[in-house]
Amino acid sequence: MDALLLSRIQFGANISFHILFPTITIALGWVLLFFKLRFNATGDRKWMDAYMFWVKVFALSFAMGVVSGITMSFQFGTNWPGFMETVGNVAGPLLAYEVLTAFFLEAAFLGIMLFGASRVKPWVHTLATFLVAFGTTMSAFWIIVLNSWMHTPQGYELRDGVVHATDWMAILFNPSMPYRLVHMLLASGLTVAFLIAGISALRLLMKDKAEGTKSAFRTGILMAAMLIPLQIVAGDMHGLNTLEHQPAKVAAMEGNWETQSNAPLLLFAVPNKETRSNDYEIGIPSLASIILTHDADGVVPGLNDFVAEDGTILHPPVLQVFWSFRVMVGVGMLMLATSWLGAFLLWRRGVDRMPRLYLMGMSGMAFMGWVATLAGWYTTEIGRQPWLVSGVLATADAVSPVAAPMVLSTLIAYLLVYAGLMIAYMWVITYLARKAAKGETLPLDPRQGVAGPDLMPAE
Amino acid sequence: MTLDLPFIFAALMGTSILVYVILDGFDLGVGILFPFATPDERDRMVASIGPFWDANETWLVLAIGLLLVAFPVAHGAILTQLYLPVTLMLIALILRGVAFEFRAKAPAGHKRTWDFLFWFGSMLTGLTQGFMLGIYVMGLAWTWWHIGFALLTGVFLTVAYSFIGAAWIIHKADGALQAKAITWARDGLWGVVLGMGAVSLATPYVSTRIFDKWFSWPQMLWLSPLPLASAALIGLVWWTLRRLPLDGDRLSWLPFVATSALFALGFAGMAYSFFPYIVPEAITIYEAAAAPESLWIILIGALIVIPMIAAYSAFSYFIFRGKATALSYE
């Protein structure tokens, strides 16, 4: 393997590991604010119990996000120096604003949010919770702006091969940004909804009688049931936007080699890059045309349109994009089924009489948001290849001159660390759930040891 | 009026690095001191840095972010040269950051493992940062001599971090732990002295340009307060450490504040030496800077946000002032 491919795998591994945790903290911040506001409004201790459990998950996820985020800011220089040299004038300010407005807001108020409940007035603690949630969301906004600009760049001009910004409003509101932002925020919401529902289901299975657990379970299921239809609509609109601006990506997602009308929706296929066709194809006639153009006779672009005269391939690798897309959609459908079934069961039977089988199924869904989110990111990012910035900078032109064996050794080191941490993270969350379910005090639980000042709801 | 934008950004970046070295320096130092503490003491040491470390580490992101956005060419040039130590540092930062969270949440039987990783990560971070400082000072060239020198600066910086960490604990702890921290600080002062000395002596030796900047008349005269004040501060810290603890906890803040000032002086000296180069003796800040219009956009944001950051960092330190007790989510 060459340094280019290894650097891509390394960056992909780093950013995949990183995105897992912001995906949780973005929405979990708002859910914590919801718990806190419910506590302020009702004075019911169960909401604070839910807050206290989930704030620990938040702290853990936040720390994982911070440390893996630091890695990201170095990777540009160590592996992709060409990126900042070419598009630094656009990417720089966006990254700077991300660090300035958001990162600090989160990190500085996080201390008060986590450990300050008894040290500050209740409303300051609520405010700190809000600012952390707001900060994580702003973080996501700036990063999505930059990422979207890499897909659909505008508002710039090239001088001596270097990008210079000419219109910042055009850069901020580039064509794919609104769709990508909404799609990602909803993905975060769904990931958290299933995490809360799944972990709470696990606790209910362990005969946890705490009211806080039941309220969290209900919150998770209803949140998921409400968000998933929105996500399906948002995803469809994002797909149409991609068809307009990055047709080669859509062709790869559909596994469509020749431009055609009445294009089938492929349920299964193994795209073959040697023969430039699909093996073992199973499809529903005309459905891709209907989804993408809302017309059975609509024309869907084919991959063969994106091959240069000299045979250079200008479209992304098909197999990876095709299957990432299907995994994402498949998990989405599973989410729709499980969350609506859950909402129905809650309505008919209530939280105390949920079927065991359903609770077991939901526990298994706890981390499914991650699977869908990663699959979605692989679809869109691999779908951008061979470009790093569409039409502006090819990925191969940005890679650093570091030798392949060096990149390979650091890649292996990162992968080992990440695999270990992933296991530890998931294990500790379920451990916290097991302990909480048995009613044991958690480590660092405010109620252990001497009785501290009792928590008061904010006015 | 035209502003010297590259200079402003170099100053902002330098300030961020300095703030990082002081702030993350103390929490890294606390980690480095772990093996010398009992399990109970470790919990209190962690409690003393708990509310701060996330924000402290963010200064590194700001510093490297400013390098990335304001001097994109230099970012690539420096980081590809430092590829291996940077990777090791990042893995070390990851390990200690997550160990910090895990040790508090994992079952008691696993705590020793996380404590070990917290120590190991803190230690490796200090070593690699000091190593990179050494290589940078030597002009980013990898020869056996330079690697040897960089290994030394790695050890010195690690000991210096443990020193400022001990100074932080002196202020945040009381009783037996405070007494212990005072002896740790006494034993660690040499790291600060040798570290500053090594860099100060090596820099002019590497480049005649830097040598002339320091040792020509009349620069020598008006630069003389820098080494003199450093020597005075070292003397003051040494004197205080011999007398602490005092009745009513007087002067427990002094070692930390004086050490911060010492770090600032050392850093100012380095900045003076290298200016205007950002890649030593190869690329100046003016050659590496991004386009002025992009720098303007960042500057406006920075001027609004950095005072806010300073204000609420101060607020956070105020909220968590006083002696650290057990850490609780209350």
C-alpha cells in the first residue's frame, strides 16, 4: 500500500473515531438541558436522577471527543499539508471560528456543568448546561460548513493555484450546507435517542425500579419516534441536493453504470470495477428514478459518464459507496420500525409492562446510531473521491511526503489505541448502567459520603 | 493604517502556547507525580484539576489551530518534520484524557490500570513535547546530536511539568498531601533550571544570527533584565519552598505564580531569539502567513472571543477556588 492510501485510511480511522463522540454530545447536551428544565419546572427528583446518570456519559463522551479532536487538528499538518496550503484561506477562518466560538464555550462551562451544581446558583448551572449544548451545536455548525464547502465549493477564486475567499456569505451558505447540517443534527438526535432508550432498556431488564430510568426510557423512545420520519425526509432532500451538485456520487450510491431512465432501485448487488457492471443484481424496476426524480421515466446519471477520454476514472469507488449507503438506509428503517413499535407499546401497555423481548431488542439498538452515522459519512466522503475539495484539489495532491512505512506504523498504533478505548467506553457505560440498576451509588455520586446541600430546582 | 497581521498572529499564537504550557503543564505535572502518591491522595490530586483540564488542553488546539490557519505553510513544514513525536504525543494525550474519566467511573479493581495509563500518558506527553522543543530549537534537523539534545530537553520539560504540578498541589491541598507536594517541588526545581539553561545556551550556539541578537552591544544591556529576573524568581521559589508551609497557609500560591512568571520569561526569550522565523532559520512569519483578507476575518473573531475566554476561564477558576476536596458531580 502506498502512503496516499495509508494516509487516507489513517485520517478515516481518526475522524471516524472522533465523530462518534460529538454525535453523542451534540444532542445529549440538549437532552440534559431538557432533564434539567423538567426538574426546574416540576421539582421531581427523578429528572435530576436521569440528569446525574447521563451527565456522566456526557463527560466521558466529551473527553473522548476532546482528545480525538486534538488529533484531528494535527493530522492536517502531519498527513495533508497540501490541504491548508491550497485552501487554507477558506478552511482556516472556518476552523478558527470553530475553535474560538464553540470549543471554549463547551470546555470552559463543562467544568461548571459537571462539578458545579452545588457551587453555583441553580440558574447558573442551568445556564452552563445550555451554553455547553449551544457550544457543541456551534462546533458542529462550523465543521459542517467547512465539510460542505469541500463538497460544493463556491465564493472563492484561484490565484497562483491558491484559493482566496471572495464572498464569505457564499462560502457559509454553500449549496449542500443546510441539508448536511440538518441531516447531521438529526443523526446526532437519533444516536442519542437510541443510546438513552437502549441503556434504559438494559436497566429496566435488570429490574431497575427507579422513576428516573422510566422517564429516560420514555424520553428516548418518543424522541426517536419523532426524529426518524424527519430524518428520512431530510435524507431524501439531501440526496436530491447531491444529485444536483455531485451526480457521480449518486451514481455510485445507486450502483448505476449507464445513464438511463427507469433506473431500478438495487436492493442487492456487488459492483465490479473490472467489468464496470454489477454482479448478482436484485432490483425494483424504476424505483431509483422515482425516488431521485419523482418520475418513473426520470433519467439517473451513470458512472460511465465520469470517465475521462484517456480512461482516467473521475468517479468515486463504487463498491464502498454503494454498500455504505445501503447500511445507512437499512439501519434507518430498523430505527423507524423499533421506535414506532416502542411508542405504540408505551401507549398501549405503559413503561412497566414492556415485553422483555422488546427491551432486549432495544438494548441491542443502543449503539446503532453510530453504525448509521458512520455509514452515512462513508457514503458522502468516499463519494467525494477522487477529490479532497470537489473540482479544486485532488486528494493525491494534498498528501504529505512522509514515507509509507512510517504512516503504516502510526496507523497501527492509532488503531490499537482506538479499539481499546472503544471497548472500554462501551463497557464502562454498560457497567454504570448495571451499577445504577442495582441502586448502588455510582462512583462520584453526589449522594455518597456526607450529605451535601440538596439540589434545588432553579426558579 | 496597515496592521502587521502576521506579527499579531504570531503574538496570539505565542501567547496561546505559553498559556497552554502553564495550564496544561500543571495538570500534566499532577499526572506525572502519581506514582509518588497514595490512592487517596491521587483522588484529591485529580479533584484539584478536574474542572480545568478540558479547557486547559483546548489552549493546545487554539495554538496549533492558529498555526494551521494563520501560517498554513509552516504548519505543514513543522508537523511533517515532527511526524513521529507528534503522533506519540497525541496518543499520550488521548490515553491520559480518557484515563482521567475512566478512573472515576470504572470499578475499583480497574482503577490501578487507569491510574497507570494516566501517569504514562502524562509522562509521555511531557517527554514528547520537550523532545519536540529540542528538535525545534536545533532547527528541525534530525541528527544524532540533535536527537540526544532533544532527549535531554524532553526529560527537563517533564521534570519542569512535575514541578509546576507540585506547585499547583501546594496551593490546592493541605495537610500531609501539601507537605508531600512541597518536597516534590523541592526535588523538581532542577528540571526547570536545567531546561531553561539548556535551551538558553543551545539556541545562540545553533545560529550566529541568534547569537548576535543577544550578545552585541547595546542589546546585551537592555536584554539583561530577562536572565536577571529569571535568576531572581528561581531564588525566590527556592527560598519559599524551604519555608513552606507557613501559618494560615500564607504564600501557598507563590510557587505556582512565580513558576508561571518564570515560564513566561523563558518563553519571551525564545520568542525574541527566533523572531521573525517560524520555521527556524528557514521560513519567516511573513512568508508563511495566509492571505490578509482571511487573517482579518479570523482577527475580528479572535478579538471578540479571546477576552470572553479569559473572562469565563477566570470565572471558572473563581468558582473552583480554594482547597480541593473530593470531586463530585454536584
